[in-house]
Amino acid sequence: VRNTGSSDFEKARVARAELKRRERKRRLLLPKPTPSIPCPQCPRMFHATFGLRSHLRFKHPGK
């Protein structure tokens, strides 16, 4: 009857970790939205303006 507290705690910790992992994996299976921001210099599309600005700075400098 000893160490039952720690084994119960460990079982609960493992169950929480498995639940978090299942949720994380489930989110990966959701369809990703299509990018809607086009690069004015090439056919590449972006989800966010930050990505577009970074792309323009490194791939199309000076344009």
C-alpha cells in the first residue's frame, strides 16, 4: 500500500500527456487554409503579409 500516491500521480500525468498529444496530432490533420496573398514578382502565395515582406526582402531585393 505504499507509493500509491506517486503511481496515481504518474498515471494521471501520463494520461494528460497522451491527451495533449492526441489534440496536437488531431490539429495536424485539419485542412490548412489556402494562401491568399500573392507575391507581385513571382507566382508564390503567402498566408501572412509578414511572410510576403520577408520573401520580397530576400528573394527580390531592390525591386
